Amino acid sequence: MRAVVTRVTSASVEIEGKIHGSIGKGFLVLLGVSPTDTQKHAEWMADRIAGCRVFEDEQGKMNLSLSQVGGDILAVSQFTLYADLKSRRPGFTSAARPDIAEPLYEHFMKTLEDKGFTVERGVFGADMKVASLNDGPVTLIFDSENQKI
């Protein structure tokens, strides 16, 4: 499982001309799922993102987590994080099929909600327009591939 996480002042996802989800301060999470990912990977990813301390404290140091600043999450499925870029036309055979990816995407978001976070979301497989006002900018890449899960 891979995630590109951006600290944002605001973010939103639009589908067919209508805002489907939006947040203020928090994280925009683009989440990709591989065919070998499991619920344990989704839980690991949710835990790592929730505990990531990249918000500034009183001294201006990145020392506070999402819960400490009352931030929210906008999660968007992003199969292109598993693109094969060996040629000029990307291949996506390394991304999980929807029957595997969608339940894990949902489990990831439920895990975060169970931790007390407000999670806004895109629609799996939809054509989405994602807007964000990056804060910092701070953008991190999380990858469960080499983790002992």
C-alpha cells in the first residue's frame, strides 16, 4: 500500500461538477493498493499517517500530529501510485484490481474514523477533480512494501 500525504490548509474533491468532500486543515491522502495488500496493511498505513507529527508546535517545530491540531483527512483512491513507468505509456498491472482495492480503501478510512478522525472521501473509480492548498509545502510518501506487518 502506498500513500502520498500532503499537509493542507484545505482540500476538496469534485465529481461531476459537485463538491463531494472537503476539509480544512489536515491531510490530503492519495492511496494506492497493491494486489498483495491486506487489512493489516491498511491498518498500518492508517496508524502511520494518523501519528505523523508534521504540524508546527508553539516553537515552529514540526512536532504535532493530526489529532493534536484537530485536523481532518480527505482520502482519494489513486491506482496510478502503482504505475509502471518503464515506457512512455504507463502500465497499471501492479495496482490491485477494484475487487481487492476498494474494500481495502474503505477499511483504511474506517480505521481512521475509528481513531476519531473525520474522513472525507472521493468515490472509488470515479473521475475526480482534486484541489488542495498545500501547507508548507509538506508532502510525504508512505509505503508498506518493506515493512514487517
